[in-house]
Amino acid sequence: MLTDFHKPSLFHHAIVRMRHADRFTESDVNWKPKKRDAEGWTFSNEANASDERFLVHGEVYSKLVGGAAKIRYGYNDPENQRLRAIFGDNTFSDVVGKRRDLALFREKLIKRFDAEWLTLGKKPRWSKEKFEAKLRAWRREIIAEMLGLDDEDADVRADAMVEVKTFPTPSVKTFRRDYKRYHACGGEVLGIVHRHHGPGLHLRKVDADSTAFAHKQALNYMTDRKPTMAKVYRDYLAALEKVNAERATPLLKVTRHKFETMISKFDEFDKWDGRHGRASALKRFGMSKRGGIPALFVGERMRSTSGTSIS
């Protein structure tokens, strides 16, 4: 029996692979890969999830090759969202000076710990003293590598000066903090870059939309259910998680301290009015129908004690 021979297919374009967490940008419009079939890709607009478009595989490939479009792989992964919450759209290439050198030096220590973990086959369980000794030993090894002292074949003149940028051995606590942040950001060195002169990392200010949403939720404190601040904050977190599930760009979380500060700045009369009623508020704040100005609404027409109408 003769074997059936199939005519080979001609190569026209490569099928571009993408994930839902990637970002496809064309003409300053950001698209999220939604699904792929044999013909092409379906994208949804990050700014408007109901706005969808379809591109055949050949068109996707041509736009990327021609420079009309680009892909940022993993842009919407949780670890990358964490980095943007800290650094905005800056990348590690935007970091210069001491902060850059320190992050690269600390990353070398982290990689040595990971190598030790791989060799042991389990996470190292060292005492504080042994851990400190390990960090000091790794620091000496790193400096030796940077100086080229362990490279016998290095073509360097004997009278040439070698300059390296090194830093003191971090404490075990500092190393563990950096290690956690490094891997929480998907092994990106940007995750351990310092942004200020004090210890640790500070988040950038919460954007206006996130603050406005938190403020709206904080108003629930002024209801006759008389919820505690803690209860209102828990309800805010639940509402935030729900709304972020439907948003292309998630809102940032406001800390409990800032949330309660919002509530504390609400007008005291309004807070008591909302929680205990108008009559109780008038009594508590000394507002009587006999004295003062009996106005309850902005712009209300009032009558003075002499009988003259004022507004």
C-alpha cells in the first residue's frame, strides 16, 4: 500500500504565544489577551473590558515585527502588580547610583542562599549565629569575585587598580526581609531597591481613584447600624476585592490607619447625626430651637429674632 504524502505547508508567520497576564500594546492602547483559536487572538481593552477586538495570527506577528505593537510578558502577574504599586512604571534600568549597587549586591547573597537550599534539598534551618557566619562568608566570596581574585587566568596588569562597590554584611533580619520581597516580586531585583533613606521600602501614595473609593466606603460609618471602624474597614476590603475582580487596573488598598483617619476627619455633627439621629445630634451639640439660628439645610430661608427674613 502506497503511503499518502501531504504537501508541506509554507511558512507565512509564527504564532505568537501570550498569556492572560501579558499586555499587548498598539498605538498607545493596551490590550489583554483573552483567548486564542486557530485563526487568531481575541483581545479586550484594559481600560474597557467590554471593548474587544480580533486579530489574525499573521497580523499579530506583522505588527510585532514591524514595531507597530509590543508585548510586555507577565505585566498583570501579581508580582509585577506589586512592583508597580511600589515603583510605578519605572524599571530597574531607571535606578542609578547607590541604590542600584546595593540591590545587586544583596541579590548575590540571595542567590547564594538559594544555591545552598538546592544543595541541601531543603530550606536551611540555621541558628542566628550560623546564619550570620554564612552571610559574612558569602560577602567575602562575592568581593573576591568582584575583584577577580579567584580568576587565575584574568588578563590584568599587576599594577592595575581594581575598584569595586561593596557594602557591609546585612543582619539576618534584613536579609530575610529582602529575600521575601525578592521572591514575592518573581525574582526581580527591583523588588529590593530602596526608595528612601530610612529602613525598608515605602509605598508610593495611593492614587486618587483608590482614595475616592475608600472615602466612599468610609461614609458607611455614619449609619444607624453604628458599626465599629474595624467593621467598616473589613467591609471596605471585601468591597475592594469585589470591584477589583472586574477592573483591568486594580485599585490600591488604603491602610487601616489611613482609613480610620478619614473617618476621624468627618464632621462630628454629621457622624452623630448618622449614627444616633437628628434629634440626638441637635441635643448633643447644643442646638436649640429657642436660640441661635435654626437652620438645618444649606441655603434654607431663616427668620431672625427681630422678625426680619434673611437667607
